[in-house]
Amino acid sequence: MTKVFEALGRTVAKGHGYDKLQIHVLPHPLNPLPEAEVRRIAGEHVQAIINRLLEAQEGAR
């Protein structure tokens, strides 16, 4: 999710019993940016997202 929605996302997750949900926050806004800029930002964040997924997978074992 993007930074502007972080607090709302955490509140909704907590309300549904997902207090420890891992959330990765991206800069806001992305929508008006050119595709190349969005791809650049994605490239900066993709490894952190993959790492969180792998950590969650390890924790589930």
C-alpha cells in the first residue's frame, strides 16, 4: 500500500484480527507517475517485499 493509506490499512488489518500483518509501504502517489518511474520505484522495493514473504514462509514452518 502507499504511505497515505498506511494507518488505515493497519487499522483495518487489526480490526480483522491481523495485528501482526506485514505491510510494505510504497511512496504516494504512484498513479500519476510515468510507467518508467513506477518501475524504478518497484525495483527499489521488490527485494524487501520478497524478503518479507520469505520470512513469513519460514515463520509458518
